[in-house]
Amino acid sequence: MDWGILEREPELARLASAAREAADGAGSVVLVSGEAGIGKSSLVRALPGHLPAGTRILVGECDDLATRRPLGPFRDLIGSVGGELAGAVTEGGDRHRVHEALLEELRGAVLVVEDVHWADEASLDALRFLVRRTERLPTLLVLTYRDDELSREHPLRQLLGQVSRAPRVHRLPLARLSLDAVRTLSAGRVDPAQVYAVTNGNPFFVAEIVAAGGTGKVPPTVVDAVLARLRGLPGATVDALEQLAVVPSAVERPLVDALLTDGAAAVPAAPERGGPPTGGVAVLAAAEQRGLLTVTPERVAFRHELIRRAVADSLPAARRIGLNRAVLTALVARPGSDAARLVHHAAQAGDQDAIARYGPDAAKDASATGAHREAAAQLRLVLRERHRYAPAELADLLERYAVESYTIADSAAAVAAQREAVALRRALGDTLALGADLRWLSRIHWWAGNADQAQEAAREAVTVLEHAGDDRLLALAVSNTAQLRMLSERYAEAVEHGERAIALARKADDPAILAHALNNVGTARWRSGDPGGREQLEESLDVALAAGEVEHACRSYANIIWTLLDNLRYDEADTFLPPAMELADRAEHLGFLNYLHVELAMRRLAAADWGDAERHAEYGMHDFVPARCPALTVLARVRIRCGRPGAEALLAEAWDIAVGTKELQRTGPVAVARAEWAWLRGDPEAVVAAAGPVHAQASRLPGAPYRSELGYWLTRAGHPVPPDDSDHPYALQARGQWRRAAALWRAAGCPYEHAVALAESPDPADKLEALAVLDTLGAEPAARILRAELRRLGVRHIPRGPLAATRDNPAGLTDRQLQVIRLLAEGLTNAEIAARLVVSVRTIDNHVRAVLDKLDAPGRRQAALRAAELGLLPADPPS
């Protein structure tokens, strides 16, 4: 009996219902989640029995390879699908072809992909493609995964986030067996209380322990239970199980036949066993009868991954090495074997020659399918044996590893590899390759936050290539110089170098370099106050997208969005963020993806959606400097504005990074945050210390976006600043024009800034209105200062503000939902709430529905009552 489906009737019914809906044209996604051994595979295996006869079900599995097999689960479908999909998956290099073939193949089918937490990036990309089309695709997509193995940075989280936005999603988190179920299944063979205490109801653990036939003693681990199941099997069967156990996937039948000779393992048996082999298929039949294996005409698989791991982990190291060597030999003898599998078993067998031989191809395959993490991992293995390669070949491998590491935002590895590549090119006297590698080194140094080294490498790259006779490489080196000038606010120089690069790129007819150069010139012009620069920057995006140049397109998106945010044009930024993030996600360009998440965090900070701002800022909290510095700043500003601890350490680290970059785009936002924090804690001298030096720098630049805000804080601290006659709302506030500033902040969609500007009115009525907004937003420090001003003005009935208990938020509401329920409780309509929070009515409609759901309330009045019971609403003003 398959215990994994016990107590699963509701989940099976939901799966079957979703499959029937999909057959009627309403495609959907089902997420089956739970810990290892909880019964995910058992549940999907039971699905056919609950569907109409003839329903087409396709099953693919993701494998726990050291480096993932590109498109692994879709390769499993070969033999069950048409030739177009089989060919597309086998060739693998054309993602568009794979995706289109999947669309055609899956119409009217059920696709199950098991263990998606082990999926390679190419497979995740294909699944994202399918998820985006489920609404119009008559397909049921069932994904199983271990939710207890997903770290914050796990690649699957991106897919799950996209699934959550699909029109029809069914989530089936699987619970453990109850004690009653364990008692029934134990049937007097073992002590059910002991079994339940040790397993906590995990079906696999329970099954293995009960099947081991314990007599009052529960094996301490699952490994013990599995090994107990092996006792009594013929020696040849155990040898075969051990041989198959070192293959971290289902084993296709030709490989089984190659590994097992007349039913015996292809390597010598363990000396303590021996005994004659039982011959033929019988050697596997005994293990299948024990419930250890599933055998089909196409493949052999362990009934559960934990069984395979338990067997493999029990092996002595010497035997495990020998078994992996046998798999490697068999795979090498088979034409067309996946390079990733070859490298995995070569690494497990310690065969460095095979790693050196097949590793570069495995990395190339992974990179071609967009699996850049796997490509970097393969190259990392290869480079452990760098002495096996000639200097020129080694330089190529190092450059490839540096670029892959750069792509996945592993800056330290990228810098080290690229510096070594440059040293080799220099020794070889290869001028063109040296110039190209120096340009890459400059970019990677900037990526790592090393401004001086980036400039130094850039200068040498141009010097080396100036008379080398290659216009294309020279154009990129010159454009790289323009980029660094633009980033360091030397805008005139950036335009001069960039226009030269544009001319060289057009001469070389290279759209990638043209996009790069247009980006630098356009950004420099736009940020220096020339609105015509935007047109050039958007042209760079169009050129990059048309040429399929992902990195250049991502950089264009990032610069467009950042400049729009600086110019308070948030609605326009909103139109660029989704396609930018989709592109970076699809291409697995993790550096730009993290950067774009931080830009979205900046956008949500402006909207005073503190929770969403923090969530997206967390994506930048890695060693990737360009994203980490602004991420730290966003997280600090949320804490500052909400009165939560921890801002000081965040700002200190952000400032250290910003100073190292020598860029105003980094130092400006950190200085602003430090000034605001100093003001809110009542320290005007610290305001001047934080804002003064950076304001002086910004004042020397045309169009500097942080000059007005820094000048505003200096003015509030009583420090004289040169006149700022711009129409920036902060410049208006510095000149005392709070009403115009408040109107501009409202129009921009910035409720916090709108309230702060309104609070500068001398009219107590305006101040009370501002206080209501600050209380709604949970902006306790600004609200506290405003209450003190109201008391000084003699205002008697000042609202007390939210209870401290609201910070614990027992209902699990987000910050924005907390703001909505407070306004809802005041009796405001959705339109009035939208006006107060400066968002669309449709957005508030969605928030209200979520609030009612989380509070389990049928209507607005009941939601307000429930919120009051939980202490989520402001206290009544004193009488």
C-alpha cells in the first residue's frame, strides 16, 4: 500500500477538479509542496485513477545533480512526446523553439514536474513561460517541491512568485499523517506512539520504519530503516541497488543494461557479500517487491529519493568512487550523453581528466540554455585542474568563468578570474585579447565596487587597443570609459567619449556596442539636465532588444528607471519595471535582477508601502555592491520613518560602500537618509554634517538630483545654502512654498512626503490632516514631532495614534494592508482611501479584499470590529 496517499482525499479531489477545468480550457497551476517524504510523488501517482480514461499525463523529474542537467525534466518526456519537442529539448540551444514546442505538445495534457526545487535555470525559464500562458492554455501544470529547502535566494522563489500572480492557482501543502493513521498502519507490528514521536507523521519515515519490522525499537534514522529493508536481499540485488543509487535521477534502461551485467553490478561486489547473481531482471524484481524500486520498460527509479540517498550515503568512500567510475565509463561509451552528467560522475569518481575533458562543454551547454549558475559551477570544477590547459586555453576558460560569475553577481570570483586572465594575456603578448580582457576587468571591478581599479583598467584597455586595428574592440573600450565618466558624474567627458564610441560602433556595424555607447551618452545628457538624453537612452534599449543583447538591454532599463525615479516620475517607471525584471529573470542575469528589485524597492518606498519596499530591498542584500548600497539605504529609510531600530548600522555600511564608489548616485541617497534620520531624532548638527559635504558636491553639477533634498534638510537645520530656484518639491519646501510642494508630492504618489509638506502649514487643520496620514502610514517619528508642534500651538484634541500592539500585527497584514484597515475603520470609501494613500482605486479594491480575507470578515464593518479586537486601530483620543 502507498501510504503517501492516506488522508489525501481532499487534495486528490482538488487535483482532479483542476484537471477537468483545464480540459475545458481553463488552464491552471497546482503547487504540491511539503517536506521530503511527505507524499508528493504518491499524490501525483494516484491522480490518473481520479481522471477520465484517456487523459494524457506527462511526468518529468528534476535531479539532484551537483550541476543541474539543462532541461532535465523535459528530457524525461522524450519517447512520450512528438518529434518537435524531443528535437528542441535534445538540441537545447534555442529556447524559443523549446517553449513553442511545449505549447503545442501540452494542449489538453497534464504536465507533472517533480522536485522543482532541483530544477535547472533553463527548466525554470520554460516553466515561467508556461505559467504566463496558463490562462489561455488548456493544460494542468502540476509542480511538486520541498518547501522546507527553499532559502531566500533559491531560484525557485522567482517562479513561485510568478505562479502566485497566475489567474488559477491551487496550492496543496501536504500535512503529515495523524497519530490515528500511524496507529492503523502500524497494525501491531511496532509501537505507534514511538513511530509517531520519531517521524512526526512523515509518511515515508513511517512506512520505512514499519516495514523494517521493528519489535518495540524504532530505528534512530531513516537510513537505518532503509538499510534494514536491504537485509535478506540477494547479494547481487544489493550490489545493483548500490550501483543505481549513485545516479541521482531515474536511470534510463540503456544505462541500466550497461551498468548491470546479467543482473549484477558492473563493478565487483562488496567482498563481504559475494554469492551468485540471481540473473536477468530478477535481480531488480526482488528490490521492486520490497518497495524500493519502480521499474518500467523505459527506466528504473528508487521509489523515493530518500531511499536512494540512504543507500548511497551508507557506502564506503572507496566503493562509492568505484560505482561512480562505472557510471562514467558507461556514459562515455554512449554517444550523446549529457556533459553535465559526465562531469557529475567524474567529480564523484575523482577523475580529473574527465572533468577537464567534458567540463568546458558542460559549461557551454549550461550557458547556452541560460543556466548561468550551472555554467559557473562547471567552470569552477574545471579550473581546479588549470595546469592541464595551455595558457591561451586557460585564459579563455578564466574569462568565461569571470563572465559567468559576473552574470550571477559573484563579484569576488569574477574579479579574481579576470585578473588572472589578464595576466595570462599579457604574458602571451596577445594584444587584442588583452585589450578585450582589460575592458572586462574594468567592468567587473566597477561591479565589485572598486572605482579606482575600474578606471585604471579602462585607461589601459584604450591604450592597448588604440592602434591595434580592431574598431569593434576599441569602440567597446572607449564606450566603457564613457560609462565610467557618466557614473562618476563627469558628464561632458562621458558624452565626448561616448560619441566617439558611437561612431566606431556604427563603423564596425556592431549593435551591441552601439547600444552600450548610446546608453552612456543618453544617460549622461539626461542626468545633466538635457531631456534629449532620454531619447538616446531609449534608443539604446531598442537597439539592444532588437539585437538580443540581454546585458545591454538590462543596463538600459536600469538607467532609465533610476533616472525616472530620481525625477519623481514614478508612473513612468512603473511601465518599465515589469518588462525589465522579466528579461533579467528569464536570462538569469542575477546582478541586474537584484538591481531592478532594489529599484522597485525605491519605488515602493516612495509610495510609502514599507513592507513591499523591504521585501524587494532584501534581494539586494548580497555582496553585489551596486545593489547592496541602495538596498541598505531603502531598508534604513523604512526603519527611520517607522521608528524601528537598526537604521544606524545599515547606514554606516551603506556609507562605507558609497564612499568607495566615488559616485553621487550612491553617496547622495545615503546622505539624504542620514540627514532625515538626524532631523527626526532632533539633532540639527548631525543634519549639517551628513548633508553638507554631499550637497556641496551636488551643487557643482548640472541637474544633480539630490541637491534639492539635501538643501532642504540643511535649510531645516538652519544652515544657509545657495538659492535653488528649481521646481523640485523639496526646493519649494526650502523656500517655504509648502502648499505647492504638497500638491506635487500628491501628484507624484508620495503620501509620506505629501504629509510632511502639509505639516509645514501654519494652520492646525492642515497639521491634523497630515497627522492622520502619518498615523495611517505608521510613520511614528514624524507623527511624534507633529504632535509636539500641535501641543505648542494649543490644539486640545490631538489623536493619540496607533497602539503599540499594532506593531506586532497578529492578523498578518502587510504594512499597506494595515494602513487600509485603519482608513476603512474610519468609514472611508475605497475611492477616499485611494486619494489618502495616493494610489489607484483598483489597487485599494485589491487591498480591501485581502484585508477582509485575512481578518476572516464578511464585510467592512465586521473587519473594523475584528481589527479593533486585535488592537490594530488607533486608540480613541482622550476626553
